[in-house]
Amino acid sequence: MCPAGPDTPQADTPKTDTPEPDTPEADAPEADVLIVGYGPIGQVLSILLATRGWRVLVVERWEHPYTLPRATSFDGETARTLASLGVAGSYPEIGLPADAYDWRNAEGRSLLRVELAERGAHGWPETTTIHQPALEAVLCARAERLPNLRVLRGYGATDLVDHGAGVELTATDTAGGRLRCAASWVVGCDGANSFVRDHIGVRTTDLGFSFDWLLCDVVLHEPRVFSPLNVQHCDPDRPTTAVGSGPGRRRWEFMRLPGESVAELNRAETAWRLLERFDVTPENATLQRHTVYSFQAAWADEWRRGRVLLAGDAAHLMPPFTGQGMCAGIRDVLNLSWKLDLVLRGAAGERLLDSYPRERVDHVREAIDTAVRLGRVLCVTDAATAASRDASLLAGVSADTGRGRRRGAGPPLRTGLLYTGIGTAPVPPAGEVMPQGRVRREGVTGLFDEVVGTGPVLLGSADPAAALEESQLTFLTGLGTPVVHMVAGDAEAAAGAVVDVDEVYLPLLRAARARFLLVRPDHHIYGAARTSRELTALVGQFRSGLLE
């Protein structure tokens, strides 16, 4: 679980890049994309765009990175996105894979349980518990290697004007120096209290589901094994969360009870008293921080207005019970980045960006609804209501249901840029998330994204290049699309063919009764085709969808 964000910056880490204007007002270099906010969402978006060659400028109001943890985990899909940025080698330093997520009643009986695979559908652990400051440090180091990415720390956004052909943002430092920044597009990744969202007048829908929790971040003095790593204690005497927070770290959270004041709860003495139940004491652990926060369940009613877009907590806030807050924000910017790239290149029309909120808001609302439902299971302080809940959940758990079900690659898209054939509804498996397995090409074996690329990708059980019209092949090549002939592991691989080592792609094609799949850069399948003629129609509709 994590609060919405920090209240104060820390002063024990160096600045990234803060200009010192000689006059009260200075101009920053123009940028293709200006990002407001440099938390994980702004970091990922800036790297995704800068690695595509765009000039990216980031304005961040805090002078120094925040040194305390907030988010405590990411899922396999997020791990896949971060790996595409080139930071996967740092995973052992910042994270620890989780084995399970267990929901227990006051007697310790399992009410709900999800087993978490060490290698899930995306080729990475289904859940990795993390130390967020370590993740942000790794992303900062990656960003510093990109010469076209500039981060201006210590400047808070104070004005924003959309001129139609571009956007101008004014930012002010603590000394009153002003900076004018011009860009083609602005993306607000500036958190729950977003200046960008509020300045453009976007309203939010709030479900009104909120409780106060005491958050306790703990550093253990000696290694300790927790299994399952993540537990929700559905105890009406004190609903409690206990989750991993990266190597050597753990987070406990305790819900405020009726009649208990925030001031009473938010004391170090209270934290240590509640932690003692878990054998956590000042003798064997350091209480890095304790704070009371309230979660929210809300989303912005608009995610794009003209040349200004929203992502992450600026666009949505969710209860922490599914661990999807940061993950949802990274899905936002993965969806947005490749569309912005095509629009900036002139390979797509600006209307493509309208598909960003259409596609993302349904996913976010579903994730928020799920988190609220789970929150209603946990946040029960009445003993009779808890007993009824326990009886209902235990009655629905068969002998083997306690092991839970492993999750798939992710929820499908139901609207947006998807192949519809000759109708108006997506044609299966359009919208499904493409899983990731290991492949081999010309003697190199690795995960698909590493060996082939991240997309768009056209793959087939027959050679797609031989089935395409020359003009369409040129179109795809111009987008940087790998065109992949997949073959079985025991087959004699032709030159350039890709071997399906883990048997992920060819079975998926057979299940779809297709020979070809076109996959978007955010891993959603655009559409499938059985024949060369259908492939021509598929690619033709994709091209039209980009240019309309």
C-alpha cells in the first residue's frame, strides 16, 4: 500500500539539473514533449520517448528525489516495460519476487489466496516487491545517459497555455525565478495533487471509498523469511497489511479504528506497540517512518484536452489492495508513448491520441472497482459482519481453491485501435495481451522483447514478408516493425526465422486459428489473419486507423 505522495522533499541527495537564470525570467530550450512530474511515471514516459529520439524536457518541483518508499511492488507487465528500458539487470538490487498474496481472517485461516509465479505470462515474476527510491535511482541513471532528455528540478509549474500548435508552460523556483518552456505536447505526470489537471479544469469522479491507515516502513536488522510474502490480516480488531518492500525491508499498515484519533494513531509508540505482534521491536528493526494517510478511489473525467494529456496519479487514484497504482500509471505511459511517437513523426494523425483515454479509462475503472471490492473485504471492524464475511468466503473455498489462480497476461482492450474486419466490433483475439516467452534467432536465445523488439510486431507461422504486398511491407518497415517468421523448436530454422523456444507463440496462433498476428507496442494484439488476403486487409485497416 502507498500514500498519494510526499508532503515534503528530502535534502540529502544531489540535484539532477537545475538552471540558474541570470534574470527573473528565462527561456528553456524547446522540446517535442514536456513532462510535468518526475516520479516513476514521468521517468518511464521520458525514457520511452527519449529513446525514440524525441527531445524531452521534464519539470519537477522538488529539488531532490524523494528518499522514502511509496509504492511497494510492480507486476510482471510492469517488469516487462521496465526491462525494455534497459534496467532489468538492477532488479535483484531493488526488488524481491513475491510467492503469494494471502488474505486471512482473525484466526489465521485463508479467505483468499493468489499464488504468484516466479515466471509469469510476461516472462518476469508475477509480482516483485520493491524499494521505490532504489527503482527511481536506477531510472534516473538510465535517463542521464540520454542526451536529448533534460530534467529541471526545483521548478514548480505555475501557468500553462495551449496555443493550438504548441504548449507553453511557466515554472517558478523557490527564489522567484521564472522559466518558460515551449513544447509540442505536455503530459501531466504530477501526481494526486496535479497542477496540470487542475489548471485545465478537469473534473474527477470519486467513489468516496476511503479509510485512514498508519503506514510503518521497517528495515530489519537481520534477514528474515516471510512466506507468504504479502498478507492481509482481515481482523476486525485491527485490519492490518503486511507486505514486502524490497530486499531487507517490510511494510506494515494498520487501519484506524472507529473512535481512534489520527493523532493517537500516528505516534511512534503506537507503531511499535502494533508491530510487536509481528516480533518487530526497536531491538531487531528500524522504524524508517510512520505516517497516517488516506487512500482514494477516483479518476479524471478527461485525460486529454487539446495538446495536454494526463497520466498516472494525475489521471486516477486507487485503493492499494491490488498493488496496481504505479503499474496502472506505467500502463498509461506505455500506451501513450508509442502513439505520441507516431503523431510526432507524422505517421499518425492527432486523433490517434483520442484512443489513449478510451482504452485506458476502462482498464483503470475495472482496477479501481476490484480494489474497492477487496477493500470492503478487509476494512471491516464489526465482529458480526466479519464473521458473516468469513463464513461466506470460506464456504466458497474448495479443497484446492486455497492455492488461488495464477493471473494471465492482463485484461484485454475492448475498444480503441483494434482490428474489426468488415464489422465494427474487434475480431478475436484483437485486444488480448500478447504473453512473452523465450525465443532463439541466429544462435541468440532470450525473451522475445530482447531478441526481436517491442513493436509493433508482425509475426506468423508462415513468413509474413512473403504474404504482404510490397507497399504494406514498406509501410510496416517505416514504422520500425519487426516482421517475424516463427518456427517450432524442433524445426530447421531458415535464415532470419525465430524459434519458439517456450512454445508460446505458435500455440497462440493455433488457438486463434490464425497464421499471422499484428501486435501493438504495448503488447496488445491489434488483430489476426488466416490468409494473405486477410493479412492485406488487417495491415490496411491498421494504416487507416493511424492516419484518420
